[in-house]
Amino acid sequence: TSSAGATDGTQDPDDGNGHGTHVAGSVVGTGDSSRVHMGTAPGAYLVDVKVLTDTGGTNSQASLNGIQWIINNVNTDWGNNASSRG
């Protein structure tokens, strides 16, 4: 698991506002024992990239920094059926 903080140049994604925690729970939450409150993808892996300040604000640069971090760190292995000389 990895994470990044794009608001202040650190790697600290601590969610001082609560928005990211809420969204993460809505996505990967496993629910309680009765499974009443489950996320849309329980058991999925989540990488958090903080682009909001602790007061909930943001700016274009923080958003761009977060997107750039994702571009630099994403690993997609979709494969294909084409042969390769590689």
C-alpha cells in the first residue's frame, strides 16, 4: 500500500478533514457482521492521495500534484494477446 500528500509536499496523507476517510469507507468498507453498510468494492486495495487540506480546501496545483503522483506510480498490467519478439 502506498500513499501521498499533495497539499504540502510531504508523503503524509493524514485526513484531517474526514472527506477521504468517508470516501474510502464508501468504496472499500467491509461492513459490520451483518454486512448492512458495505462499500461498493469491499476487499479492494486502495491507494490514497491527499489533495485537500485539513480544512477541506484545495487548489489547482495540489490537484495536479496528486494526479501527477498517480501517473508516476501506477502500474497497469492489462496484457494483450499479441505476440512479441521481446
